[in-house]
Amino acid sequence: MQTEKNRMNNTGYIFRYFFSKEIFQYICFLFILKIMRLKYTGLLRYFLFSLIFIFSGLSIYAQKGSPFITNYKLKNKYKLHNWFIIQDKDEMMFFANQKGILSFDGSDWDIIATPTMPLTMYSDTTDHKIYAGCVNDIGYIERDTTGSYVYISIINTSVNIGKVIEISSTGNKLIVLSENFITIINTDDYSIIKQISNRKEIGFLKNIITVSDDLFLVSDDNVFYKLKDDSLYYFRIKNKKNIGKILFDFPISKTRSIIGTDANNLYFFGGKSVWKFNIQDQKYLDESILTNALLLSDKRIVLSTLIGGILIIDTKTRKTIKNINYSSGLPDNEIFAIGKDDNNGLWLSHGLGISRIDFSIPVKFYQTYPGIEGRLLSVINNNNTIYVGTNKNLYFLEELDAYKRAQLIEAKIYTVSKTLKNKKELKAKEDSKKKGLFSGLHKKIKEFVSPDNTISLAESKRNALIRKRKLLGLQSVSHSYKKIEGLEDRCKLLVPYGDKLLVGGNNGLYEVAENKAERILEDQYINNIIQAKSNPDMFYVCTNNGLFLLEFIEDDRIITEIEELKSKKVSSVSENDTAVWIGTDENVYLIDLRTKSIASYEIDNKYAEASTVQEFNNNLYVLLPSEVFYYNVKQDRFVVLLSGNFSYIKNQKDVLWLNNNDKWYSAIQPKDYDRANNIYLNLFHDIEYIYVDKLNDTWVIDDDNNLYKINNLNITLYNPKQNVLIKNITNQNDKKFSLNNLTLASDENYLRIKFSAPFFLKQEATEYQYFLEGLMKTRSVWGNNPDISFPYIPHGNYTLHVKAKNILGNISEEKKISFSVKAPFWEKDWFLISSALTFFLLIILIIKLRERKLQKNQKILEQKIQERTKTIEEQKNQLAQKNKSIKESIVYAGRIQKAVMPSEELMGKLFNDYFVYFKPRDIVSGDFYWLKKIGDYTVYAVADCTGHGVPGALLSMLGISFLNEIVSKARFDTPDEILNRLRKKIKKSLNQSGRNFESKDGMDIALCIIDHDSLQLQFAGAYNPVYIIRNGELTEIKATRNPIGAFIKEKPFESNNFNLEKDDILYTFSDGYSDQFGKDENQKFNKRNFKKLLTKIYDKPMSEQKEILDDVLKKWKGNADQTDDIIILGVRV
């Protein structure tokens, strides 16, 4: 919170609202800059104004870059002159203007209504309140019970205190200096302790200065009074003559303050004497017109000016550390007010809104220097020279000469149409203001309108005046961008080579030496320039027409084209000791340096996109705008590694930036690079270019055509304060609720809660996390929305917990608020008890009425029950006998089904190591497995028939029969032919022709043929695949997406060949295992978990695998019913 005094400058723009119309017109003539912004066409007819920006300035101390500035453009209703800035204990910012007090939390601007116009504000360190002085009123700002900021008046307005000039405090006493009184107020109960006249007794007082806990009040003619024991005593001050009218003051230590005067001078005040505070750039201050100042840090002060922005001065050396004005990124040079927040942010109010300058973060702005044109594309720091490439040319940043002379052009200025009656009237009006509230300004006006630059008021018609002034000052722009000669191209690639620079453009490759360019490769669209690892004097030049090698040998350049890649659109190159990988928009090429051969690799991407090849940790990656692939050495192909919502930037060799969910990460960074820099990248919107120089400074170009530098040397553990507030709680009709002891009616259980986290760096990136204790089980994920809604909250007691996290990762302390929702009347105890009692009495009455009828009918019912019981017993016995007979038949059918399936003896002969996990859902199964030995080949299949139980078993018997018939033929078929013939037989047997209205009975099947001699696998499948696990890596051979049976879009089955190796394990299966529902969740086991399970147990003995599969299934389904028949056949080669 701003603790030092930051009073409104007496020559600031607040005076327009206090002076008479004639004096207001008089000032308008002097402040030409204000005329330039007038928008009313009626006035513009009387003003013809032309002005060139004045390059008058200040001393330059190797100044490079401007601090990070956030400019806030206010809405039309808030486009006012804000003349006072202050911050409260909750980090909220407040701005005084003619409509009230404007509050800002980083996101929302709100006006706090005041009874009259606020003129000044003060932060009391004792009670931590923000006091505001208005016209004839004094009060403070606080949050009401609903969370809204309100102004609370603390003085009886019947006492005409006049316009409040300044506020201060000592202990529990508030000292209010106004036009008519010095009012001393007790802050405990806001009673008036004493009022001292500000006119008759001691003259007009207009300043309060604090030194060593002593309060000094200064009159308009610089007479000092000391406030002691609630009384004023004259105090003699040394060396105060000819210092001019005091405009402002602020303490820089406990025993010393700085005061500023209308002569643009600064002085020290130590409580007994005044002495000059000389600054090096006094000329710039004289020309810019001093208005206000504040203490920025222990060694720095900030001076604001009327037409020259601000100066930051070192209090020890008296030198200018920084001049920030229009050329440094401020929207306007005319500063109305200055203020400071707790995170060392400097706030400025000007005619185009409000700006905040952050001196704590190591980010500098480099777009303020003149001379550059076009869209920024690239940047590099080579040999301590900054080069910036645009879509028009290449520029370098050059330091300018310190001193230059600037001149105002002739400006024709017309007076306004209204005139005074005569000069005497003007003289009388001037005299009447000399002892007024802002009489100190009168002398400044007289000095500003010097005899050689006179601007007089017309007595009748408008007269034109011309004035010309020469300003001798220091140029405020320290550097300028200069164009590189001989290069007019789109400079998107910048690569250093010693003291030279290689530049890639749309029309060729350029070499820049001594700030002059020479094109060394013509008529080529350059996509990339990569320095070779094996030879630092050689570069790979990637173009739309192929790949070129550029080699520097002493003073010669040799360019060689790679014939094999001619006409290819080459985008990147990655080199190691044995190979060179080349990325194009279609394939990736490998040049083997040992065999001198070239190979091509396809990338499974349906779009033609430029690919970036990058080697990292001995792995090769291919980056596309939508996916990332890695090279699988065993499979000798590129496999998808990452896809989704991400982006990347690669502008440097061996440096890679990834953006995921709007957060930047250095995936591959330079040596000694501090990853703490990464957090500052998130300050920028839509980054287009990132470059890290040899000092590990990070350069950034964003989508708004801005250039920034993150200074690595200034990276510190910056921990800005972060606060979070529960701004308000409303219902669906925007009714605000109290934040204190909140109790809601039963019909007010819809809540909308708004948070506020005052922070002023990319506030929209601030994240919130909340937890409603009593309703939610866990905390919410971090999110950017400060508004949350609960459509329905049951009755009960709740506590809301909330935290905020800013863009730099700082998390606030948790804030919480408790509230309750009343139960509806029908859930209250009295209602439940009375309802229960009434219901009980009604039941008794009904029972009594029914009892008689029941007794009457009881005998008749008993007789009928006996008769029906006898009949039911007979039917039950019959049904039991039938059910037993049916079950015995099905059990027998199950034995027959198992008998026709391969025996364990046959399986043991054909397979060295295997298991069959066969688990029908019912007694008989719709799943079956089948096996046949044909010469050196073993043919086996696993099938899943439509349905389960008896219908599925009938289809399985039909399938086994047809397979035996097909495979027993003399001619040996391939797997696809076997399935095609099986489908014909099934369709014929079931009378299927493929029409929509027919039944879709059939089967899914996986059929394998193993050649034991050559270890060759032939596979074909109908929906069901085969899994092959080798050394822990699972390979899936997919089946044809057609069933064995009728299908609308029928197509032939496809056969796949696979070379097996010893100890490979083949798994064929139905979908019963993966489709099994769990006991706790309505969720299937699914194929992904099935694959994970197989890869986890593949190296165990086959019998143990079967047991594990059974145990996992039992644990998964628990007491739930088995969903489908299950069969899994595992074979180890």
C-alpha cells in the first residue's frame, strides 16, 4: 500500500474545475497539447495547429529497452481526468476524478459515488483506511456487507470546510487541510477535535509536510507553521527565499522530505532549512514542466511532467536513470497523476487512459526505438549488435549521439472567440485569484508567458500569434534502428557466423558483414539455415527447391546442391556422427554418411506440412504443426508420440519451445539457461518468435508486432503479493447477499459467486481454485473464470474456500466464507412431526374401517387360498421336472460342444506352451476355439458367435462343422480364402442375402496359420485381431471390418503375414473379457486395459497367465453377473 504522500499537483488538471471561465480560457492558450486533443468540431474551426514531436530530453546512460508497460484504455463513461492514484491494503487501486472514485482490481472498473467531487486521497497506516477529501466533505472508502466499495462521510456537511487540499495524520488524529479550515479529527469515533481557520488567522495554508513525525503547514507565501498539541505555531525555516510556490512534497526518509516548486525545481527539507536538490537534466525538466513526484524506492524518485512524460532520478547521483514518454511506449506525454502499488508498479494517469509500469520483472520493450518498418519476423544478438528482421528489410540497433538540437516549427494559434471586456477586468480577475486556492499557479503562468513569447487575450476579434522556440536538450531517444544496405527481402531467418550474419529470405540467401548485405544464393525461397555439427564452417540451406550445402573456406564460399533432393521442399536438417536426417513437407529422408546412401520414410499425416527434425537424448523426433513423431529404431519407422492442442517454435539450433494450454516450456534449452525465464513468456499474447542469445537473454516477438527482451541477469525470486477477494454473492436475479453471517432462504439456493484477485500483469491469465465444503468432495481444478455458479444448493451449512494464482505462479492465501441455506418448511421438524402424527391417525382410522370387512372376508379367502395353494404346488412340481430335464439336456449339449473342440492332448502336441481360458456365460457357449494340423502348418481359430447360451452354441457347432469341412479339403487355402468360404456357407445355411430387414446372425473370428519351419504367421480376421507380444512390445494385426455372415457393405477378407520369432506369444480372443462390466462402476474393462494386462504378464508361464487372467476378472466383476462368453487362447512360439 502506498504509504508516502502522493498529493495532487496544484498545477495539475484539477484546476480547470475551480477557476473562473476566463482563467480557464487563459490556461488553454498556454497548454497547446490540450488543444491538440479537442474533438469538438465547433472549436476546431478556430484552431489551426501543427506540431512536431520535440526530441528534447535527458541524459542517456547506455539505456537499452523500456520497462514493461501495461496500458489500460478506459471505457467512454470512465474517460475522465484521473488526478489522484492510491492503493489499499487489499491491493485494489483507486483513482480520483470528477465523477467520483474509480476502483480497479485488474479486471473490472467501477465508480464509487461521492457526494461531491473528490480532490485528494490519503492512506492512513494506523487504521489502514483510504480517506478521500472532496468539495466540502471528507470520508473513507470501505467494502459494505455485500462486498461493494462505498464512500462513508465522516464530517457534518453543514460546516463549510470548502475544497479539501490535503490530508495527513499523526497517531489517531486525521489532519484535513481545506480552503476554510484545518480540521483535526479523532479517527476512533470521527469526532472533530478542533478546527482552525485557514484564512483570517494565519493566511492561506496549502501544503502539509511531514519530517521526523512533525507536521508542518505551509502558507501560500511559504510561511511555515508547526502543528503541535492541536495548535499552529510559527516556525522559522532557513534558505526558503526565492524557491517559488510549493506544488508538492513527499518524504524520502524519516528526517528529510523533497518539495517541488512551480519553478520546476526540487529542494530538500530537513525540518529546519531548505536546500537545493540539483538534478543533471534540469533543462529537460524546465521544458517539460514539473507537476508531481513520488518515492519509487530507497534510491529512486519519479518526476511527472506536463508535456515530457516522467523522469526516474537516482537520489544519490542525481542522474536520470530512465525517461519514459511517448517514445518509450506511453500513449501520452501529459501526466495527470502518479501512484505506486505494493509490487513496485508505477501507475500513471494521462489523457488516453491509465498506464502501469512494472520495474520488478526482467522484461524490456524494444519496439519504442524509431527507424524500423514492417512486420517483425526475427531477432538476433550477434557480437552485441541487435538485428531485427522484418517483412521488408533487416535492421540493426544503433546508439545515437547524446546531444541534438530540436526546433518547434511555426505554429499558428488562434484565440477563442469570447473576449474580456477590457484589460482592467482581466487584471482584477487575476488579482482576485492571487490568494486563492491555487494562487501558486498564477506566477507559473506569468513566467511561462514570457515577453518574447507573449500570448495575449483579444479585446475584440481573433488575432493570430506565432511563436518559435528552440529547445536545447538531450535527445530522449538513445538508440535508433538502421537499415542494412543491399537487402530488401522478407528477413525471417537470422543465423550468426563469426562476425557475419546469414539471412534467409523469400528471394535468396544473404551474407551480412559490416552492416552491408550481399546475396550469395539467388532465386531461392529459404526455409531454414542450419550450421553443421561436423563442420562449423558449413551450413545446410533448406529451400523450396531442395537442399544446398554452403561452406566457407578461407575467403571463398562453396555452394553445392544435393541432387537426390532436387525440387523437394526441404524444411529442416538434423545431423549426427553417422547420419543426416532431412525433413520435407512429404517425407523424411535419411542420408547414411557411412554407406553414402539415401532412404525415405513416410510420415502418417494426411496433410502436406513442413516437418522439423530434431535429435534429443539420442532419439529422433519429427515435429509437425499438429503432431509429434519419434523414430522407432526396432520398427524402422516413425510413430506418433504427441497430438492435440499444442504448438512449438524452433528458431535456433538445438533450442525448442513448446506451448501447451497457453503455457510455454523450454523442451530443449541452451546450456546454463535459467528455466525461471519461462514463466515470463506467458505474459505475452500469441508469441511468434523466441530467440535466446549468448547471454541467455530471451527475445520475444508477439502477434502485436512487439519486441521484448527477458533479461537473464535480472532474473530473481520475484514474489509479488497476491490477494484474493470474494467480490460478491448474487442469485439468478443479480440480488446481492451480505458476506457477513450469510443465511439464505430455502428458495434462494441458486448462488453466483464472483472472485477478485487484484494483480496487474496479464490479469486474464489469473487462475482460481475453490472448494465448497459441505457440497464438493475435492477442490476444483485451476481455471480462469472468476465467476462460478451453483444452480442448486441443498439446505445445510457450507464454507467456501478460494485461492488465486497469478501469471507468475504466486498463490494467494486462502480466503473463506461460511453460509447456510435454510430448510424448506416441509423439511422442518415441526412439519415432519405433525405430518407423521396426522398420517398415523389416518392409518388407524383406515385400519379400523377395513378390519371389519377383512374379518368378514377372511374365512372365504382362507378356503380359496387352500384350493389355490394345492393347484400351485402341483404346477410347481411340473415346472421343476421340466426345468431339470431341460438343464440336463443343456449340460449334455455342453459336453458335446466341448467334445467337438480341440482336446488338451491335441493342443499339447501342436503347441509347446499354451493356455486356453474358456469361460462360458451359461452352460453352453457362443464362443469356440478350433484347431487343425495340415502338414507343417497348424491352423487354429477363435470365434465369437452371435448371442450366447443355446443360440450361440448352435452357431458355434455350425462354425466348427464348416471349418472342418473347408480345411479338410485337399487344396490348402490361405486364411482369407478360408474365411470367405466360411462366410458363404454361413449365409447359405442361414438363408441370408444381405438385405436390411434380415437377421445379422454370424460370428467374429480370428484365424491363424503357423508354419513351424519358417515361423511364418498368416492371419485373417473378421473383426477379431491377433496380439503378438515380443520382448514386452505388443503388436496388433487388425482384422477386416466384416463379420462372418450377412453385411451390407461386404468386402473380401484380407490376409496378413508376419515373421515370428522364438518366444513370441500370440493371443486370440473374443470380446467377452474386455466387455465385462465392473462391480463398482458402470464401466467395461476395455481393450486398453486388456492390452496392458497382457503386456504385464506375457513373460510368465502360460498356466500362470491363465490364473492371473481369471483372478483379475473375478476382482473386476466382483458380484456382478458375467456379461458374455469369454475365450482367450495364448500360444508361445
